[in-house]
Amino acid sequence: MEIFLLYGFMLFPQVVGRSTTVQCFIKNPIPVLHKYYEPGDLIIGGIMSQIYVFSEVMNFDKNPFQSSPSGLMILIQSYQHILALAFAVKEINQNLQLLPNITLGFHTYNSHFKASWTYLASLELLFRKGQFIPNYKCDARNVLLAVIGGAHSHVCLHMATILSVFKIPQIRYGSAPVMNEQTQAVFSHQMFPNRAHQYNGILQLLFYFNWIWIGVIYQNEDITEAFVEKVLPSFSQKGICFDFIERLPKQTFSDYIPESIEEGTKKMKVVMESSAKVVVIHGEIHALMFFRIMKAYVDWDNITMKTKAKVWVMTAQIEFISLPFQRNWDISFLHGALSFALPSKELHGFHRFLQMRNPLSEKKDGFLLEVWQHAFTCLFSDGEIDERVEKQCTGEEKLETLPMTLFGMSITGHSYSIYNAIYAIAHAFHAMHLSSNKQNTLVKAKSLDLINQHPWKLHHYLRSTSFNNSAEEEISFDQNGELVGGFNILNWIMFPNQSFLRVSIGKIDTKESSGKILTIQEDAIVWPGIFNQTRPLSLCNARCHLGYTKSKKEGEQFCCYNCIPCSNGKISDKEDIEDCFECPEDQYPNRFKDGCLPKQITFLSYTEPLGIILAMLAFCFSLFTALVLGIFMKHKETPIVKANNRSLSYILLISLLFSFLCSLLFLGKPEQWKCLLRQTSFGMIFTIAVSCILAKTIIVLFAFMATKPGSRMRKWVGKRFSNSIIFSCSFIQALICIVWLATSPPFPDFDLHSVTEEIILQCNECSPVMFYCILSFMGFLATLSFIVAFLTRKLPNSFNEAKFITFSMLVFCTVWLTFVPTYLSSKGKYMVAVEIFSILASSAGCLGFIFSPKCYIIVLRPELNSKRHLVKVNK
């Protein structure tokens, strides 16, 4: 025998397993709260929060809301939760394998959304059936096994305050309140997966449809406050923007309607006039009831259709619950909504169980009578007289004839959770007994005594229980006492006759190892009619088209931006791209900057007009040079040919001939041998030509000086001196070319960047320094020749060619001085064309200014080509 004090009352011992009755003499008991019960050896308590709500403050003359004469409104749809509990208990009692020798019963209570009633129900479950006597278990032979808490979070929190003291297992089937983990949460179990999975699922859903500009509505409750403070900031960090975050007025179901309707109307106008097309509703089981009330008050017809259309995304805690007077209210605003829901399956026999409900035969169901009267708007003959209701109830009415907005015959997610909760308790108790007795049969007295004296021992077995329910679905809890599982995603389809369907179009699979937890069948979704069955866009502004990139708007959220064209050389091939990017090296942007086109490989070809013109010029100048050489060779014995150093003229003409021909190496597809010969042959040939001109100029100067009496310059006027000049200059240039080819020889290469739309096949000089060394040395020789020629320009005209050399070197230097900046500013094949043109122009200048006067005399004025004439002119 055990005696201890609680709350100042004496607790009498209970004799378990016998029929002994202990009489208690307590006066003025507190009124009974439970409305539906079933006796049994083990009792499961159910504290519901959504059967009755208070409505004393309603004005029937001015308000369309009407209540029963008792001042209560009935939430008929929630009655299914209690029926699910009764159905599960009935099945378990008929199962001889699960709890043999034990009868399972239940007591259900309605909290009326009142903390005081929840506390009262919790205490009555602990102590006396039928009437409440604190700390006394008088005439109570039933053992309390566990308590199932209502779908509203504060109901679970209030009952945990009492029941956790006595270590009674509590199972919640709706919103989970914030509890003290040391004293309350440890005794609680949740028929609901971890909320983090649902929030992650919402985020994945928004990303899947690219809904980054949304609105949020949440109820004024502790659990939803935590959602705003902890979850929504993480949404922002991952790229979601909020046009609004609105908190609904506090709902107390006693005085909220007249005081909160104006505030709610203002908030709903903000919601409906928002540019966000997607609104996330985070609330508890009765949230939609409030929205339907707001729908009746807000003049949505005056809101433009463009802003009125919304896709509602609802959390799994929300169910479709109506008050009786709302049965004919418009529900079209929910068409196309998406909601998360606990996975549920139709239970075999449950539909028949609902059909068999009858208030005339179900005497233990204290809810059914009032539910029946409110559902069918009738009164039984022994009910209270209401002048507004003339119809009499017969008991022959059928629940399946009720509109879906009032009562549905298909099991809801919350009802399915209650059903599984009952089975979880039964399986846990069965496992606990088998573990303690190590036998397959239950000893009734010992089992009841075990749970009565040590109720906390059931927690371990609840956490570890795992079973398949009658719908072949596995039910188990994780280490935190939360249901292991994911969520279904439902699409709400509304019909004109006030019926609706909730079609599964996806799921959140928390067990998916690949990390892709969201599965969506988008083709099966029915969107709100205004969207013409196309996926709605919910963006702060229109998307940036291809070829544009986003630019942040100052002072706006990051989801709001301007669209600017991509910069040159970059593209964007997707909408709303953060930054444009460059094409691959072998491609270039198209005109609209939304894609890349392959670059064409180009080089200066013989077949294109520019190549043809340059090749023809090279051949023509080569022919002219060969013709001049032929003329000089034919008239080699004439005075004018002899007077201009015949051997140097031959070498110069041959050099000019090869210089014209070497320009052809720059045409056509670059190959290895061409790249090796291009610049080196050009450098050597031009060095020989310029050194010849230099030698001719110096010899002219020395020859004039040698004519003076006693001059020692005669020994310098000869072939040996001129050949030494040519050889020494050519040797220096050859040395530069050899060093270049030995250290970093040119090679064929692709230039991917110089021209946007082309890949230039060119000879990579590899060492620009060596190339400019060759040009510099040629320039030095040309400058020296120009200076010497300029100094000898006033010598007798018919004796020397100093003036012609001066002009030719002036042209030569001018061409190559302009070549450098022009070459550097050109790209692609035009660089090659510039060099070819410079070679042809400089060579043509030398050919024209040096040899054309001589050819004129030789061919057209032969009478001047005589020694007598040259001597006469000289005198």
C-alpha cells in the first residue's frame, strides 16, 4: 500500500485486478468534460480542441454567423478525429493477437480552446472517470495508458504541464508546441515528422517553380512566431524575397470576431493587392476557417484580377474546417492551391464505420447528437426548442450526404495520425509486457499493475516501436519521438457544387539518399483559372531576357532588379542570369548576345580579293624587275650601265626581284616551312638590297672625291670595297636570323582573341624582339644610305644617282616607319596584308626611283647613253 500527498489531498490506493469498490464522499464535483467514452482495462485519453468553440459575443441581428442556443459553434469536420480514435480502439479490441486479455478504452474531452478546460481535462484523466476530484482515484479501475493531444499547439502545451509531472506518455497529432526539453518534451511523442523537413520541402517547392517573390501569412501563435523568427531568415539567405509577412489577428474563439474582423480585413487587402502570386500560409488546423470568414468580408471583386489570383501554399497542419453556417460559402479562392500533408491511406472499414454512425444508437458518444443537429440543421424531439429551426431529426440522415465543405467521408491526415497513434501505443505496451514477462501471453493483472506504477517505462517502447498498420504503411518514431516519414504535396481542385478534391501531385521523401527530396508531377497540377493552366510566375519584376543580366535596384530587396544588356564579348543564355559570361575561345557571341556561334578559321588566302590583288602586284613588280634586269644585261656595255657600277646594279635588281617574290610566302595557309622562311628571307633579301644601295651611295661619294688630284680615295672605289659592305651587312643580319631560328623559331598558331568572329591562323613570331631587331638593322642601313645620299645629292646629275637614291631611301624609310604603328593596330589577315604592302611599296620605290631614269635613257633616249655626253655634262 502506498500513500502520498499531492495538491493537499489524500490519494487513496487503488486495488488493481479486483472488483473491490472504494467509496469516496466528495460533494460538489466539477462538471464532467468528456463527451465520448468507451470503458476498458487500459484507457487512452483524448483531449481535442476543435469540436466546440465559444460564440457568446455574436450578434444574430447584425452578424451572419449563427451559433447554437448553448453559445457554441460546432466544427463538424473535426468530429472525424474522434471517430478515427474510436475506430482504432474497436479494431485493436477485435485483434486477439495484439492485446489479448486486455480491453482498450478511451475517454475524450473537448478543450474549447481554453487553457483552463485543458488543465481540467488533464487532471480528470489522471484521477476519476465521470467527475473531477483532485488527487483521488475513487472507483476508477481503469488504468491510464497514454494521452493523445489535440491538433492545436497550445492544447498540447497545456496538457503537458500536468501530465509530464506524472510521466504520462503524450502523443501529439498536430502542431508541436515549444516545450521544456527536460521536463515536458521527454514525455511527448509526435505523430508528425520533424518540422525542418516540411520547411525544407517548402523551400524546395519554391525553387522548383522559381517562386522567389512570395508573401507569408502566419497565425498569432507561439509555433508560428518561431517560424517567422528562425525559418524565414534562412529562406532569405537562400534567395527567397518577401513582399509581405503578415500576422493574422489572435483567434480566441470567444471575442475575436467583432474585435479582429477589421484588422483581418486590412491584412487580407494587403495580401490580395500584393504583386506576389504565391502566398505561404503557416498556421494550425483551423486556419482556413479564418480565411473563409475574411473572404466573406473583403470585397475581392473590386480587386483587379491580375492581383487577385494567388497560389496558396499551406503547411501540413492545416485542414479544411468549416462552421455550419459556412457550408454554402464560396471556396473557389482555394482552387489550384498546394498544401503539404501527412501521407495517408484509406483504411479498410473506416468508410463503413462512418456510415453506421447514428445518434439514436450511439449512447456513449456525447458529441454525435449535437454534431448531427448542426450538420443536418434539425432538432431531435427531446432537444432544446429553437424557433429558427423547424426541421426534426429522424436519425435516418446519412453523413455521406453532407457537403464536403462540412464533412468528408475520406480520412484526413490528422485522423490518420490519430489512428496510427492508437496503434503505436498498443504495440508499445505489447512490447513492454513481452519484455518484462518474457512470455507470449499477457497476464492482465500484472500488466495493468506494471503500467499503473511505472508509466514512464512506456516511453522507451514508444520510441523504438515500429509496425505496419492495416494500410501496410510502416510507422515508427525517431530518437526525438517524432514520426519518421515525409510529406505528400496535394493540389486542391474546387468545383461549383462546393465539393473539392485534393490530388497528390508530389512528395517530400526525407529518406532519399541523393539529396533530391522533392518529387513533382507538374503536368498533373491544376492552377487557378486566371493563369490559363500555365505555371504562375511570382517575381518582383519581369525576368531578364536572354542577352541581359540583372542589375540591383538601390533600396530594394535583392529579388528586385533592372535588366541591362550584356557587355561586348559576353552572353547570357538563360533568363535572370546573375552575370553574363564569355563564349568558349573558339566561339563568339551572336547579335542578340544570347548564344555563341563558331568562329571561322581565316588567313590571307590566294583566293580572296585582297590576296589576289597583292599576288598580282607581286608578280607584276617581279616582271618589271626582271625586265629591268634584262635591259641592263642587254646593254651592259653601254656607258650609263657601266657608270652605275654594273655588278652592284645586278645584285640590287636580283634582290628586288626576290623581295617581290618573297611577299608570296605571306599568302596562303601558314605552314611550318613558310613560317620559318617568311621573316628571315624577307630580312636577308632586304638587307642585301639596302646594303647594295648603301655601297652604291658610298662608292659614288668616294668616286667623286677620287677625281680630285692627289686623292687617296681611288683604292676604295672598286668591287672589293662594295662586296665587303654587302657581305658584312648581310653577315650581321644572317647572324640575327640564325639566333632567332635557334632560340625561338616561328611556328603556325591560332589567334583566338584578336578578332571577335574569327580564328586567325597565323605564324607566331614567337620572339617579337628578334623580329624588331631585323627591322631595326634594315632601318639603320636605310637611314645611313639616306644620309650619305642626301650629302651627295648636289653632285653632277649625269655622273651619279645620289638624288634618285635619296628619294628611294626617303620612300623606303617612310614606308617602314609607318609600317610599325599600322602593323600593330591591325588584326588578323590585315596584319599580313600590311607587311606585304610594305614589302611591295618599299621595293617598288627603290626600283622606280633608282632604275626608271636609267631605263628611260637606255630605251627611249639612247643618244644620251654615250660617254661623250656623260663627260660633257660632267664638265
